[in-house]
Amino acid sequence: MAYADQEMSGNRIAAFVLVALLHLALGYALVTGLAYQGFQAVVKKVTTVDIKKDEPKKEEKPPPPKKDVTPPPIVVPPPRVNLSPPQNNVETVDRAPPVQPTQTYVPLATATAVAPTPPPPKGPTVAAKPKGDPSRWVTNDDYPTRAAREERQGTTGFRLSVGSDGRPTGCDITSSSGSPDLDSTACSLLMRRAKFTPAMKDGEATTGSWGSRFRWVLQDE
């Protein structure tokens, strides 16, 4: 009995020791496993770099153009019309008010435009005048032979153009004698013999004219 009891107690002790060893092994395994997982988590956190890719910026669309919004027309309310008849407030006064003096407006004198006076002439203005006796320029002694033989007579009217030097520059027949040779003879003689004091304008010599008549008359023998 004693040997059996000792054997049983020895087996119990061995069982207790084995159970304790198993508990120790489980605890060690549990502790080392948890420590290893924590170590891996720390290593992963340290070695892992969170690199984010640069996302392309989205282009902002320009805002839509504003539409021209025409403001509504301004509506003016119609004026209020007082339909009630006006009341005539008549105030009676014992004495008439004094008469206010009326103001008389005198129109200002209108300025009249005065034309500027022309400058005085520099000198006298005169026409051309003959020098000497004009009756000696053409005489009956100058009668054309053929006209005298045919006994043709008449009066030649003429006008001479006079230059600024007093010499004739032209001869025009203003009225014919009826004989061309008598008229041409008179002009020819006048252009050679006539002399004038030239016309004057503002004190300076200028061109002019002079006219007259000559009568062709045959002398009785």
C-alpha cells in the first residue's frame, strides 16, 4: 500500500510538473508571438513611406459670360389727379392794397455796324489829255487823192487808246465816214501825230483813252 501510494504521489507530481511546463511553454509562446507581431508592425510603420502621387490639377473652367440683362423699364406712376373742385379762398379787405409801381424796361440801343472808311487816295485821278491842238493832227490837206477826185466827203469818229507814256497804242473807228480810205487815213495820221498827257490814278500814270471826230470836207477851187 505504501509503495502504491508513493507511486501515485510520484505520478501526480510528474503530472503537475508537466502541466506547469506546458503552461510555461504556452505563456512563452504567447508572449514571444505577440512581441514578434508588435515588432513587425513597428518595422512596417517605420520603413513604409507614404508616397502620394501628385494628382494633376484640374483646370478651372472660366465662368460663363454674363448675358446682357436689360433692366426693366422704369414705370412712372401716373400723377394723382385731384377730382375735388378747387376752393376759392377769398379774403375780404377793408382797404385796397397799394398799387405797386410798374417797372419800365428800356431796350438797350443796338450797336450799328460802321463800315471802315476807305483810305484817302494817294493822288488825283484824271483822264488822258491831248498835248497841243488836236485839230492839227488831221487836216483836209491830208485828203486822199482818189477820195478827192471822186469828191467823197464824210465824218470819221474815232477813239484812241493811250499808254502810260502818253503815246497812242491803238485806234478804233466809232462811226464811219462812208469811205474806208478816209477812215484808215485818219487813224494812220492820228497814230503818228497824236500826243497826250497820260491818265493818272492815285498819283501814278496809267493807261487811258481819248475820242473825237474829224470831218472830211473838199475845199472849193
